[in-house]
Amino acid sequence: MYIEKQSLDDIIHDLLNKIREQGINQKNSKGQNKEILGVYIKLTNPLNRISTSFAKSVFVSPIGEFLWYMSGSNNLDFIMYYIKKYVDFSNDGKILNGAYGARLFSKVDSVSTQIDTVVELLKRKENTRQAVIQIFDKNDLLDKDNLDIPCTCTLQFFIRDNKLILFVTMRSNDVFVGLPHDIFCFTMLQEIIAKELKKEIGSYNHFISSCHYYMADDKDVDLYLSEGLQTSKTQMEPMPNDTSLLTMKTVLEYENKIRNLQEFDIEESGLNPYWKDLLYILLIFSLRKTNKKKAFQDKVKNLLHLISNENYKIYIKEKFNV
């Protein structure tokens, strides 16, 4: 099955309808689900990586998950701050064995990580077909007690017509719960590497072997589909041209301060408004966790004028009722 769309919502909407129409009922350790085998998704505009649906309004948790990837960490506390469900996949309550960031930034030698190596390869040989990052590892087949087996197998990058194109292969993908996070995180990584290489961002391509959703989410799927097709308006602006992997070190430094309730001023970070906006969204999320409703709303109102992206302001007002 092939689906080509210009926005994340278009993809999810089409896929859920097709799974309902053509999917086969399955049951595994996680419960009843409907499945289609062999799906190829093409997102023609990777900047349309956010769901604008009220029923599927997720933005904070994908940002948190993306930054967890970029930290190279497998620490459970980091991602639990944004997505509590991850605790179910930790064997020891401290780390996640299949954490993507730890694998993306795993060393291929004493100096370079997989990402470093792929970036340098693409700089040397623009027409290469070898720019592959491996997530699923042969050892994942051996540990029968591991609760966290990666769903992603590989990421492969191509430069064609001065654009960086990304192909991701998934052994398994939950369309309703997992896919929105996967597309957000991987297209963000794609865009950062494109900026690092001084290339435009090309299409995002996503192959799924087992494409499914769980019947436990059926009512939420009904609600999502009842909204109809969402706007194809681009919610995120392009990243600044000076964005690089080095930029992420500063972003991660401030994310850590937000998560650990340290004193700081985002305006003093030296970051472009693009990245400051994302940090303000994380700060608002943190304030929601630590303040009563009235105090939270007052603090958010004082922060809104600092956010430059008007779409984010709308999201915050609707999400947090301010």
C-alpha cells in the first residue's frame, strides 16, 4: 500500500480508514489490534509534522521525545517527564534498552557516532547510497526478557537535486499512538542534518511492515476521524539556516534546566526564535506540572508575547485554556 500526502494528519486519517476497511484482526501481548502488512508512506512536506486535530493534539511530548533522542540518552527519567508510558518498557526502572538516541549516537569508532559518520559521508560523497543508521540490532533478537525492542530498523539518507531525503524502515508501527511521534522526531532530525549539510529538506519516506492500531484506542480513533480532514497549513517554520548539531547542545542545556526547575532566562540563550519558541512550550508544560490552575494561567499569559510563532500561541491557548 502506498500513501502520499502533504501533512501528518492527512496520512493518519487515510491510514486509519484503510486499516478499518482492509485490516485483519490480530492479537498480541499488547492486546487486540487491526493490521495491514506492507505500507509505504511519503510525506511530501516534512514541516507538516504536527497534528492539528483536537482529538490527536500532541506537540509537547514529541518535542520532549525528540530532544531525548538528540541527547543520546537511554535514561528513563528524561523521557518519563514527557511520556509516562515508557516506564512499562524498562526492565530496571532506570534505563530503556532500546532507546533510539543511545543508538543514533552510538560510537562506530572511538570518536565518531553513527550520526557523525553519516554526516561526514554525505559531505564527502553526495551521491552515496551507504548513509545508513542502524537502530534494530542483531542482539535484539537474542534477549527474550527485554521489554524495549526498537520498532525502527534503519534510517537511510540520500542527497538528490540538492535535497536531503530520508527513508525510515519500521518493523512495526502503531498508527494512532506511535506514528505521530515517529514522523515528528525523524523529520526534525532530517531537517537538522539538512541544515548541517547546507541542503534543502526533501521528502520523508516511511516504510512499515506491520501497520496497525489497537482496539483499546477505537473510541479515540472514532473521535479523531469524526473531525474530518485537518488543515494542510504548515504549522512549523523552516529551521534557521545556521542550525547544526552543535545548536542542539544549547537547546538540550536549557531543556535540562526546565525539566529540573533551575533558574534561567531563555532570552539569554543566544538561540534563534525558532528554538526559543520550542523551549517556551516546554517551559509552559513544566509550569502546568508545578502550578495550580489560576497561577499557571497567569504565568502563561505573561509568556505568550515572547513566542514568535502565531500557530504555537493558538495551540497553547486551546490546549491550556488561557
